Amino acid sequence: MNVRRLIPTAVLAGAVALGATALTACSGAEAAGGGKDGKLAVTASFYPMQFLAEQIGKDHVKVTSLTKPGVEPHDLEITPKQTAQLGESDVVLYLRSLQPAVDKAVGQSGVKNIVDAGTLTDLKAHGAEGHDEHEGHAEGDGHDHGEAGTDPHIWLDPVKYAEVAKGVGAALEKADPAHAADYKKNTEELTGKLAALDTEFKNGLANTAGKTFITTHSAFGHLAERYGLEQEGISGVDPESEPSPARMKELQEIARKDNVSTVFFETLASDKTAKTLAEDTGLKTDVLDPLEGITDKSQGADYFEIMRSNLKNLQKALGSK
């Protein structure tokens, strides 16, 4: 004979309520803390976004970058594993139009807290004068790099990068209010360092023999505008686009007219065209890093070290007094 033991209704209801409360508490912690480790899960599209998340989030965040070291971010392809990881993020930081594959994946991710860095500051159009920035790519291949030819390389201007940092800090505060005070403090510390870097560039480039510099691709328009310089890119904002013979001839004339001493190349893109131009015009070559990623070949271990290397190289090339 089976004996069924009846559990009092009040006891059963209490147990159910207790279980629901525990489940809700657990889910809430994971939602605000990025899972079992109690940290906010932040996915960054590439290094400049990763750096901001790490500097502002510090011990409260677990940051993953979609672009691995050494990979040219403009041409990144997203793997299925990365797509799944993106969907599990608490916060996503990216720069729309820089990486078409990331734009698509972010749009399909369903993540609640998505931050587009381009909306946090002013993007402007900068490119190679007289040059078709998209030459070498078929129309509609995804290399649009911003609306109406806008320049996405805002992190190379410390002032604009600080504006983005403030927006990222606010997003982390919203996603993880329990640590809002720490995010606010870390944001203020970072923007203070960026203000100091801006002063270093302003003073370091105030008195130079020349103002024009030639670089592999037009990544330094925001920096040039900030400090009163003239950028001439061999290619446009896309480092993989091929310059036309007419553009190469035009750059030779610019180099002679403006007494340019150096052609800059970068760590993640081919230096072939830069070296060809330098050989044809008898110029020196040096590195100007667009800071789209860091490798063991980079002239520094983080954003600030590489930016100071860029400043030193610009001062040398432009004849700083």
C-alpha cells in the first residue's frame, strides 16, 4: 500500500518562494556581473575599445576583444564562436562602420547594453586630398568606413578619445550600478591622463619646421586637425586600398614642395607602398602607429606608450624646435 504524505500548503508555498528568490538573486548577479566569476562581461570590437574597458572597468570587468593581436581590424571576419560569445555579453563596445563584420554581428546579438563609440564624439571626414579613398575595392564590398566618408580613427585624438571614455564609463555604470562609484573614479583618472597627453602633443608639435606628413593610410586626420598638421595618406582610410599612379606622383610633388623628410608606415599593414614612395623621392621611413592593435613589433605596450612614440617620431620627422 502506497502512503502519500501530504505537505502542508504553507510549507510548500514557502519552499517555492524561497527557491524563486534564490534563482532571481543568482540570475541578477550573473546578469550584472557577467556570469559565475561575478565580473561584467564586456566584448570590445578592437584594441582602442578594449583599452577603455580595461582602464575603466579594472577588476570589475572581464574584457574580450573580437580582434586578436596582429589582425588588421578593418578586414576582421567573425567566427561562429565569437558570434555566440557576443550574444552572451553584458556590454558591447564597438565603432560602427570601421568593421563591417562586427556591425552585422552586433546588430544580431540582442545585447541590451551596446555602445557605439562614434555616437560619443564628433566624427569628421578626413582623407587623401585628390585621392579616391576606395580605389582598389569594388563598390559595395563593405569598405565604407563611415557615413559620407567620415574618419573613424577618433582614438588618435586624445580629446575625442576622452569624450568616448566618458560615454563608456557611463555605460558601465548603467550596466553594473553596484560598482558605479569605481567606474566614475576610473573614468576621471583616465580622462585626466588623456588631458595630459593632449598637452604633451600640443606643446611638442607647436614649433616644427614642417607641418605635412605622409603616412600609409589616412588614419591620422583627427590628430592632424587637433595639432595643426597636414596629413597626406598614400591610401584612404582603408589601409588595403591601392593608390593610383597619379596619387603617387602627386605625393612626390607634395614631398618636394613641403620639404617632407619622412614617409610613415605602420605595424599591421604592408609597408610596400610607403617604402616605394620613399625610395622614389629619397625620403626616410619611420613608424606612425594607428593603434588599431598591438603586437610584439609595436613601439610600446599600451595606448599611452605608443602614442608617445608617435609623438616622438612626428617631432623628428617634422623638425621640432
